[in-house]
Amino acid sequence: VTCLLDLPDKVFLFIFRYLLSAYVRYSFYTPSRPELRFHSLISNYYTRINLDPINNNEYIYLASLFCNLSNPLQSESLILSNAHVTCLTKHYFTNIPMNLIQSVFTNLKSLTLINCSEEDFLFIYTYNTNMKQLEYLHVTVRKHAENQSIDLTDIWLRV
């Protein structure tokens, strides 16, 4: 007689691939008990966050993880996208206090901004001093408007 927990990690990782990332985090992310098997098994699900394909309920749950005062979510990789709906990049952070937004960017090693606007870029840029560990930055800028007031390619390079 065996139980579910006797299965090897590879089997669980295979099962997790068929679940939404938010459901895996919701079910097995336990920051107060990081020594638990499943918490360490799903480390990619909480260290690499992609905010592009999530729905509103998933976003609310993720925002609650970022805002958890005792154990805030500290991802190493973050993907923000306006590819499917415009104006989302800045909206992701509207319900999160500024000090927690700063903590989100503190541990980032990789940041990807997809289809971002000038306003999105400037909003993220205000936190660049918190990105001390950043090793990779990929920015896809929305088509330049004729009245765009700044050169986005030059801003980050000045830092």
C-alpha cells in the first residue's frame, strides 16, 4: 500500500505542468514552512512570475502574496505584459503599497516588459535603484508615437 506522497518528484512536476501556475502556487506555496517538500519542489512557480496569462482572480491571489507582510513573495524573474490588454503593466501594482513594490524589484535578476508604453516604462524605471541584482532586462516597446517625448532606449543605459 502506498500513498500519493510516495510518488517521486518527477511525477509531481509532470502533473504540475498541466495546472495553471496560480493553482500550483495556491496549493503548494508555503512560505512560512519552506522546508516542506512541495514548497521547494515548486520553486520555479514562485521565483519566476509571468503576469501575462493570468486572470483577475489569479492576479488578486498573486497580489496578496506580494503584500504578505510576514513572508512577501520575492521572485527572481518577472514578466509584465500589455500584449493582450493595454495598460496592464502599471495596473498590476496599483493595489500594492510602494514599499512592497520596492521589495518586489529588490530580488529581481530578470525583468521582461512586453509591449510597454512610455508611461509603463517610466513607472518601472522609478524603481531601478531597487534593482541591484538585475542581470537581464528585455523591453519591447509599443510602437513609437509621433509625439513621444523621450527616447526610452537611452533612459536605462544612463543608470
